[in-house]
Amino acid sequence: IVLIDSMPSELSTPRFKVYSSTHLFLSQPLHFQVTSFEESAFIWVGVDGNEVLGNLAVAMPLPLNGSTLSTSSTTLLTKEIEETSKQLGQKLGN
């Protein structure tokens, strides 16, 4: 029998935070949820009656000589041809 005593004895703090908000846009409720990690974020935007994950993109800044010059992004999940989530990811990645 091997006993491993590597578990921390103190309570650990979460490494992410979740922010939720609803705002009216042209009299329609628009829901936002931002999950903030140490060096990244997951952002979800939805409307009433359509609370599904339909589009998912990932974007990362590309550092060059210590300064960020551009952002690389790709669409992971989509139902449509439009690339709104990819474009939003590029803007947030800068």
C-alpha cells in the first residue's frame, strides 16, 4: 500500500471567476456570461429562447519581440458561414 500525502491541507481558491449580466438591446434582453481564467476568458452571448452554444471561436495574441502585433484565431464550432465570433475573438485578443 502506497500512501501519497501530496494533497494541500488548506482550502484552495478558485482560479476562475464567472460574471453574468443582462442588458436590453432594442428592447430585447441580451445575456452575457464571461468566465475569466488566469490568462484567458470565455465569453458567451445569448438571447431569450436561444440559450445554446451555436458558435465558438478561439483567439490568441501572437507576441513578437516582446510586443503583441497580431492575433491568431480560428472557429471551432459554428452553424453559419458568418464569422462574428472569430472576429470578436480577434478584437479581444489584441
